[in-house]
Amino acid sequence: MRVESFRDLLTWTSGYHQHLSHCFAQSAKRHSDERSRMLLDHLADKEIQLADTVAGFKEIAADNTLSTWCIEHLEQHPLLDNTVDGKAFAAMTNAEIITEVENLHQQIILLYQNLQGRSHPPQMQRLLAEIHDLEKNEAQQIMQGANRLEDI
């Protein structure tokens, strides 16, 4: 998918979370450890919820804001690719899964943080701040939930 506008970026972000959800769900079916299956199922559920929430921003944001171009920034800071291999999670320990998920989320948070730091109109700054904060808060909640599963 070619990302040119912020509408495209929201579509990509939502799709990336859907992709992660699918990877986690597939890995959960393959993993031999019960706790790891529970963790991966939990992560799959949280990612699909996050995908839906991010997609919802396209419904509430102003059309002119969503039509703003972001090509220049994305040429300098390429997006993550959707080649995260769901099978790899099936072979990871819980600690490795948590570390990898945290890394993936940090990359998305950094993307929105970098975009937010650029000069944009106030309505774009608000949208970027909301998405950044959403991604950051959800990543923290995902990690807290994963750590609680570890404690069980």
C-alpha cells in the first residue's frame, strides 16, 4: 500500500494492527506452551481492538486534515513492513514475545511522535497527538496485561 496522506497512514496503521492480530492468533494455535497461547490470544484481541480504534479516527477527523500529505516524512522514515512472521511467535518464549511486541509498538509510537514534531496546522497536531497518545497508552496496557499473564 502506498501511503501518501494521513488518511492512508491511518489505514496502514489499522491494517498493521490487524496483521499483528492475525499473526498472534495463528501463533497461538501453534504454540506448545499454554501460557504462551494465552498471551498470544490476549495480544491478538488487543491488536484487533486497537485496529478498530485507529480506523475510527478516519470517521471523526476533518476531511481536509486526513487529506494532508505525509510523503516527504515517510520517504525519510519508512513504515514497518507487514512481513512480521506469525510463525516466529510460536517458537518464542513469553519474554521474547513481550520484547518483540514492545519493539513493534515503539516503532509505531516513534512514527507518530516524529510526525507530531513536524510543522502542521493545529487540527493536524491534535489528531497526531491523539493517535500518538492512543498508541502509547494501548502499548502500555498491552504490556501490563502481558506481564499480569506472566504472574499467573
